[in-house]
Amino acid sequence: MTKGQAISLQKNDGGSLTAVRMGLGWQAAPRRGLFGSRTREIDLDASAVLFADKQPVDVVFFRHLVSDDGSVRHTGDNLVGGVGAGGDDEAILVDLARVPVHIDQIVFTVNSFTGQTFQEVQNAFCRLVDETNGQELARYTLAGGGQYTAQIMAKVHRSGAGWQMTAIGSPANGRTFQDLMPAILPVL
Amino acid sequence: MTAELVRGQNHPLPEARLEIRVSAGTPIVAGATLGDEHGKVHGVEWVAHPGAPTLPGLEVSKQAAADHRLAVDLDALSPSVHRVTVLLALPTGTGGPARFGAVAAPFLAVTGLDGSEVATYTIIGLQTETAVVALELYRRQGAWKVRAVGQGYAGGLAELLADQDLPEARQLAAGIHEAVARGLARSVAAPPPRVPDADRPRQTPAPALGPDQTHGGSGTAPQGSPPPPVGGSHGGGTAPHDPSADTQPTAPMVGGPVNYAHPGRQTTAPPPPPPTAPPAQPGQPAQPVAGDATGWSMDERLYNQVWGMFEDLARTTAAYRSAVDFAESRMEQELDRVLSDPRSRISGQGDAAREAARAKHAQLVDQARAALDRDLDQLRAEADVVEPALPMAYARWDNPVWHGYRVPMEVPMALRLGDLRLPESDGLRIPMLVRLPLERGLWIDAGPSGDSFADSDELRRLALDTAVALAARLLAVYPPGEFSVHVIDPAGAGATTLAPLTRPGVLAGPPAVGAAGVSDVLGRLTQRVDLVQMAVRGGAPDALPPGFDTAEQLLIVNDFPHGFDDRAVTQLRYLADEGPAVGVHLMMVADRQDAAAYGPLLDPLWRSLLRLTPTPDDHLADPWVGHAWTYEPPLVPPGSRILHEVLTQVADARRSWNR
């Protein structure tokens, strides 16, 4: 996927998806420095913000791993990033059928909790997987990192009776999702 | 190109910065030792382990985990280091597997920084070993190589370290295991086994939680932090300073005084498959089946299923409430906008806009209600099959299972303390199951509560009724001789209500009356707590006097603080604090107002007890969302003789057991 592109989450056979996983992976860019602090350095956190009519209603992040209604679940915090084998370092599961009726958009963000910029992150990606069969529906790789500490990755939003995913990829700054709110609102 | 090593094989290492990934499918300890050119490990400071995870050029995990990533920088190692030995060990004393033969073959991969695998090695053929040297990285003519070793040690970490000529091997091994056990104790989840929340900033932090429930918690360990404490609301109208209302956890927490870990069981192992629901008909939800949850026994599966239903009801109600709140706030905003728009005053536009706002509200609420009804129907269908399948300890008094009562041979996993419901749940009641042995005492609140209009005497009688029903349940589900109940009733005020317990003779002795009786019972139980504590701390639980009654003890205190002097109050507080860990529990039947003269002195006492009410009252909060749940006590149906029949059998069993 490219920035701004949208895909529908209808299945090819016409049925709609019931559960999707938003997976995030990243690696710390290798750079010269003191040993020991290197691999632990970059702690990216994935968050999902649930919106109803552009008002944030609930947030799933490392301190609140399950939305109150149980439809959005975070698999847990990864403090160091991966070795880049393609696996997800953090994942957020969305049970689309259980998302409360008033929630119309779910925005996925990544921020650098430890404050490094995305210049020090490489191979960051986010992908959307059909949780029922493990099939990858969309993958969006972050282009070259810049001087920012957060990124609004994508959103999943209602469209008609089903759901749609839109790649966003807009940079922002902040350690946690609260700092990102001003940057999220324009993309809703 | 990845080299798949076999035992003894070596392979050159192209890079100095490496990661060694370990996966074992079960939590294991990973560490590394550094050796000189002769392979000698010079001291404990040459060993990286969970208690001391970082050495120059080497970093290992701080705790046991199923997957590890060890970071190695060969260039950063001291020049005197010629060998890095990667070792794995099974944690001891945590209820995990006792030998590597019982777990999946550990797999190791040496990778570069970009994740490319240099070499992999699967350690096969392990049997009784509990520690193993997996790999070694070694310097040969200025270049580093990796060798697959796979040498196991049945004598564990101590033997492994001793084999490397480490003088303090035994002490170090013990230290490593202790560090790991500390880490595991924090990261293993108590039931319910579903993914619990990490503690949330908007909730009161639990006094019982460990200090590590924060962001830096566990990256590798399973997300097993305990459910957060549950804030209670005291009938909705409590002043905020009422400490008993601040925290009323409903049940499962780790970090409490009782460790529910099965000594022979590994907490993270997959349990056998539960009975599965038949495949759903197309377009219909699956038919519910009793026991459709994970667990090692039917009791455990039902326990987990009930907790699953509890969580589902909490969450679906949260979704409904959130949607309704949103619909209302949006409607209000839209109505305000209409009101402040001057155009709406001069034409019919305003009415139309108001109408539209109300229609939007109604539509969203209808949708939310439909989703809630769908889930409630599903849960009700599940409850309909689960309730009749429940074992005695989980069943209501009106369940036929009680009519076939037989004195049990073993202590059940949990006990039903009553029912829980929400205003929306409409006839659906969730059994409130708490683990046995009890983790905290109970306080049956005889004070005014909820919406009950009963007068004070009536409430006191109901409270004691509730206490009797609960004590009878405990007596009935414990094997004979494993549970004793003492009663303090200083003024004899509860004699009639206590009759179901006193008449068949299931108590440890007649209810204690008067100040002398109070101090006698408290003195004996305090002494017991002291004795057991001393024996446990001294590591000599066998040293208890012969004939020592090993049963769990429950002390019912009626009419508190009548008959209590300062010394007795102090003893009571001591029992509340120290008792649960050594099997001595309190059940206070009391109105806090009666003890008001003690002021805040007794606040910790009330706080340490789980508050239950003799009449339905919404004071218990769930651990996920924090709804206020209405608690209903497990009272015996009017006119039923079930309590009498069950307790008669209990009394018979006690008499024959005592002989």
C-alpha cells in the first residue's frame, strides 16, 4: 500500500472480515555507539484510538491492553523491536463484529516511547492480517525515517455495512498517543 | 546461508555483533559464562544471568521466558575472554517442568543485527537434564566461531557451573533461581486466564500488586499481570473518605497472601482440550457447551468458563453503555446548536433539526440495544447449560446437585460466594466464584446498605443468615477434618440464627460468649498463627506439635465490637493480616457504625476483608471495566431443608473422622 491508499475489508467471496490484526514491526537502525544500550534503545509502542464521530472514546495501548468493550486487544508491549525477520513486534487485534455500534473509526499509531526519532528505526512496517486465516491483506512500509518520534500509521473505518482500511503514514511528535491527538484529528 | 548445526559442529562467525535467539516453548532461564583461553570462568562476575544480566559485550534476559534474545558484541568483550558459553536451565521452585525431556527441544539461532541467521541448533536428546550448555562462541586464531555443544546436566545449574571450575557454583545457581522465581512470581497470571488488563492509570493502584506492573514490566514473559484492583462503590452514595469502599477486589489477584500455583503444574503449559462446542449452523451462533474453556479438570474448565462469562457480560455492557452515552452527548450537542442558531427561531427548521437529532439518538441506541440483546441471549443460553453442570461448590443451594450431597474427598478449586448481576443483564446472574483456600476474610455488612428498607434488627439477622449459609458451604465442600469453624457471639444474640450450625454439631466448639470466651478463642487462634508462621519461617513445617489440627480455620465474629477490649481488637487485626497466609480466616458480621468509637484504627481491618451484603447491593466492581455489580448472597430458599441435610452429613463425617 502507499500513503493515502484505501482498501476495502470485504472478502473476495463477498463476506466481510470478522477479525483483523494490525501488526507492527521495526528494527533499531544499526549505528555506532556504546554497546549494551543499542538494542534496548528503541521502544516503539503501538496504540489504537477508537473514535465515535471524531471524538475519542477509548484507547488501547500498553497500559490499557483491552478496550472496555473487549473488541480491541493489544498483544502486549515489546520494548526492544525485532530482528527484522518479518514478524510482528506488537499487534493489535480488532474483532470487527464486536466493535460497538457508535465507533466508526479506529486509528493506529506508533510512537517512540524512549524518544528517539524514526531516523533510528529501520524496516518499520504495519500490516493488516485476516486473523481468521493468517492471510496478509495489506502491508505498508514506512519510507525513510525522519526527525519525528511518532507516526499515524493507518485507520480502519466503517464504510457502508463493512469496514475499510486507509494507509495514512503521517509523521507526528510525541511519546504517547495523548501527544498525538492534535495530529490525529485532521486525518479522521 | 544458515548453517544447521549438529552437536559438536562449528561454524565461523562473520560479524562481531550478534543476537542469539532461544525458543523453548516453556519458560526457561538463559545465561552465559565467560571463559579465558583455558576455558576457566574466574568468578561470579564472569557470569551473565537474570540476576546480573549485563556484562561488557554481553546481555541476557532478566527473567525466565519461552523466548530469549541474548545480545553479544564480541569486540566489546574483554581481551582476556576467549570463550562465551550459552547455557539454559529450567527454573526451579516455580512449578515448571522438572526435566528437559518433558519440554520441547530448545532451538537456538545465532543471527546478525539485520536478523539474518548465521547458524541454528536444535538441542535434541535431552532427558533428565535440568540445565544444558547450548552453544559456545570461542576465539580461534583471532577469529570467532560458534560450536553446538548440547551438554546437559542432571544436577542442574549448580553442576553445570561447577563443571566450569566456578568455585561459588552452588551459591550462584541458588541466586539465579531465586532471581528467576521472583520474576516469575510477578509475571504469571492468576485465573481468569484471559488476557487481563495491565493496571490502568485511571484506576486506583492495588495495594496487593507488585511494584513492577508498569511500562517496563515484561517484554518477553506472557502478558500475565494480574487483573487490576477493582474500585468499589458503596451503594453509590458513599463519602469518598470511606476506606472500605475504595478497594473491594472481587476475587483473583496474585501477590496476595495465598499462592494458588499447583506445585506439580506448569502454569503456562497448554491444558488438555476442553469439550468443544459442535460446529455452528451457518448463520447462527455456536451452541454453548458447559465446560467449554481451558483447564485441567472439569472444575477448572467450568471455573474459567464462568469467569469468561463474567468478563463477556462486563465488556458487552461496557460497549452498550458507551454507545448510549455517546448518543446522548451527541444529541445534547446538536440540540444546543439548534438552540443557539437564530434561524431556527423563525421557521420550522428548528423543529426539524431537533427531530433529526432525536432520531439519530434513537437509531444509535436501538443499534446498541440490538447488539447487547444478541450478546445477552448468547450468555443466557450459556448460563442455561452451565448452571446445571456446576459442581456443588459452584452451585446455588437450589441446584439438585446438593440433594445428592456426599462429603467430598478433596478441596474444590473455588467457592460460589453469591451471584453478580448488572442492571442491563436482565435475569442473567453470574456466579461469583472465589478461589479456595480463601485469600482474604469476609465481612458481612450488617449496616444499612443498598436499597433495602429492612430495619436494623432484621438486617443483623439477615447478615448472620448469610454468614451461616457461607460457613455451611465452606464446611460442606471441604473434606472432613480440613475445615474448622469457630464462632464468637459475645452476647449470645445470634443463638437462634446460628442454630443450623450449632444443632448438628459442625462447629469446633460452642459459640464463645462473654469477654472471657472472646479472649480465649482469639488467644488460641493467634497462638496458632504464630506457631505455623514460626514453623514455616524456620523451614520446619514438620516441627509442629503432634496432634496439631492442620485444618483451615474460620472465625465467625458476630456483634463486633461487643465483648472486645483493646487487646482483643489488636488480636483480631493481627488475625486479619497474618491469618490468610496460614489458613486462618475471619468472617465478620458487623455494622461499621457499631465500631465507630475506634475511629480510623479499624479502617485497615475493614479494608482487608471482602465486603458482602445480606441484601442485594451494587458494591462490587469487576476487574476489567469497573462496573458496579449487584451482589446477591447465597441464601437458602425459604422452607428448604437442604442446609440441615447437608450439615447433618458433614457432622456425621466429622464424628467418624475424629474417631
